[in-house]
Amino acid sequence: MNPPPVDRGNAFEKSAPAPSYLPIIFVGIKLKFRELFQAKRIEKLMATQQTPQVECEQFHPGLHVPDVSAAADYYVKTLGFRLLFMAGEPPGIAGVDLGGVSVHLLEGGASPGGCSIYFVVNDADELYDFHKANGVKIISPPTDQHYELRDYRILDLNGYELAFGHRIYTMGDPIKIERVDVPVRLEKRLAALLYDLAEHKHMTLDSTIEETLLHTFEEFGDSVASPHTKRTLRYIKELKKKHGIDYDTHGSYRFVEGE
């Protein structure tokens, strides 16, 4: 006996309709094209837009301290800074300055961990002696570092680490040269000053003259460079008095040798 015929048409009509993925696929493609368009737009904008040439005149690091007045007093009297301003009653902010570089002291909880400030000064040894005499907590004494700075580190009143260093120009690979004798005659008092200056800087007379000449060959702002720190310049003023140099920097144009 044959099995009864199956009504396939009715079975197909009664089954659930197949889901349609076309709207979802269309939305996905539309979003992808939008992302690509935005990416291309940003890429084009970045290619045509130039980074502005910003001139930044000053940089003021800020340190949070629990007592602004006490911290400012410590920076001025103990560390040798200069008070720029103090605002608020009681003070909520103060500015202290070291040779033209200022730090802002802000009222708040001190957070010295992972924070330090480095000051490049003209003479780290002189400042170190001042700090040591004032009982500042020294972390490390003045040391010649591989990064061509001689520096030392301290902790301030609230535990912030501060470093002070000056540049070391004698570091680096030696430059081989050949020196020649040059018939030079100098004004007697100026020659005496040069001898004293060379001794003060632990240099030979030859090196002192070469150093001075090389610096005067370089432009520095509207003037020329100087190899001397402010401390050395103060010492040179003393040497001028010592040797009786009473002429200015243009005096050499009027030098006339006596009989």
C-alpha cells in the first residue's frame, strides 16, 4: 500500500517566515561609510591645519602646601628665593622667585611623592653652601653628573624634592688643537687682571683668553655672549678695583703707549 500524499504547499504556508537581515546589513554599511567619511575628513583637516607657533614666556610649577605663609617664609629666608606676591586672608597662594624663575605655592594637602623641580642656576656650589648653612635637608651633595650638570638635591619644608645645578662645559670629547705663539702685548693692568682671573677659574692664561674670544664671537640677543657667571663678573669688578682699571669697555680704542 502506498503512503498518503503529503500536502507540501500547505506545510510551507504554515511554517514561520524567514527573518530578513537586509535592514540590519544596510544600517551597518551606512555606519561604516559614515566612519570612513569622518576619518577621511579628520585626516584631511590635520593635513591642512598647521600647529600654531606658540611663544611661551613663563612656566610656573605649583606646589600644594598646608600653610602658604609658612612655606613662602621658608622659601625666602631659608632657600634664598624672593617673594613675588601673596594673596588671600589667610593666604591661599603665593609666588616665590629664584633668579627669574618662579614657583607658586597653593593651599592644599602636600603631595611630594613623584614630584620634583629642577633649577639650572649660575653657581650651584655657592647656593649649596648657603642652603647647608641654613640647615636645609640635603639629599645628595654637589656632584658632576653624566648629563653635563653639577647638581645637588634637597627636601623643602613639606618634603618636596628640589634640585639645583649648573652646567659643566668641560665635559665631552677632547678637541685636538695646535697652539701657535702670537705676539701679543696687553695693557699692564688688564694683563694682571687676566692672570688673576685665570687662577680664579683654575684655567691657564691661554685657555682664559680663548674662552673669552670664542664667546665674544657669538651673538646673544642684541649683544654678544659672555663665558662668565654673575658671580665671576662680580669677582672681575673686584679685580678691576684691585688693579686700578678705571676705563670702560671702549677704553682700548683710546690706548696710547707712554714713552
